[in-house]
Amino acid sequence: MDQLSTAQIGFLVKDEPAKIKAFVIARMDSEEAAKIMRDLSKDERTKVALELGKLHELPLELVEKIGYNLAEKARHVPDEGTVGVDGIKFIADVLGDLDNSTRQELINGLRTSDIKMSEDIESHCFIFESIPEVPKDILLEVVRKLQPDDVITAISGSTSKIKEAAIMCFPEKSRSALVSSLKSKTPDSEEIRTARKLFTDAMREMADAGKLDLQELNTKFAQSDSEIQAEQA
């Protein structure tokens, strides 16, 4: 499956049941999985998300069977007897990679279908665009934990609000140099994605430590985004 494009994988699984779609999507990275999810219907997207949330490990025999049934190229599986999957964190990552409207639509579907699973997923989901809504003390702690170069890479190409919120977490004497670095830096999409994953991991650590409520943060961000959309309409 590693040799197939996202479009090819989407074509292969389009007529498969939600459970099979979930198994296949769980083998992808979250950004590519988000592309597949966006192309699904509203109801099917919710069904697949629910199946993803139930995944813990994939029997090797099942992975092999799916691979053989879908395509000759989909045979790449580990040697272990099972393939470990954290379905909750995976779908949380997918949510973070979705556009705002699709994300909210999927969250609403999950809340209607399985409120407990929805809460578990939302409590692990960090949306990078929500950085301006993160409490200042928490954002300061997260930014100070990361390497300055990783922070600059992560906020490259983001909104002015995100850039300002992150830069303001650094000591005043170093901000001008960081702004200059931000202007001159041209990271590629994979470098940006990797750096933003560091933010996600750090925010989840804050949530696990009881310092940050990601579900509350996401609700606040969704409300803020809705207000912006309403003003622009």
C-alpha cells in the first residue's frame, strides 16, 4: 500500500464497508487519511471514524487479507503477529488535519453516534490553528520546551495571529531575530508538518498532566472560527 497514491487508495476502498476503510486508513499517516475522509459522504465519514476509534490492534491475517483483496501492491505489513494501532489518537490526528467545516461535521456525527468515544477523541485532538486560543501560560511553557528553530518552522505559512502568539512567548530580546528567521526561512511541507507534530505532542502532554483541556480548547476555537466566518459572510 505504501506504493499507492492517496487517490488510488481512495479508489480501492470506496466500495468497501466502513470497517475495511478504517483498517486501511489506519495504515496511512493522518494527513493522507484526512484526504480520504474528506472524500467520503457525511454518514460514511462518521461510520469510519467510529471504527477507527475502536481499533487497538490489527490481526496480521486480516491486514494480509485486506492487502491481497485490494491490490497486489498492498502487501506491506510488519513481521509481528499484530499491528499496534491507537485508534483514538489516530482519528484525533485526522481531525487536526481536516478543514474546519469537515472537522466540525465529523465531531457532530461522533457526538450523536457515540458520545463517550467522541469525548475521548476530542480530548486528544489538538488543532494547530487554535494556538491563539491556548492559555498564554500553557503556550509559553510549550514553546519554551521546543527548539526555537522548530517553532519557527511550525509557524511558517500560518496566520499572523498564530505567528504573533508564538513569537510573544520568547524573551523580548530574541524576538526580532526570530522574526527575521521566520521571514527568511522556507521549509517544505514535510518539515512544517513534522514541526507541528511536536506542538501536538507537547499539547497532549499538557492535557495528560491536567494542565490543558483540549476538548474545551477545540470548542472555543470552533466558536471563534464561526464568529469570523459570520463576520466575513
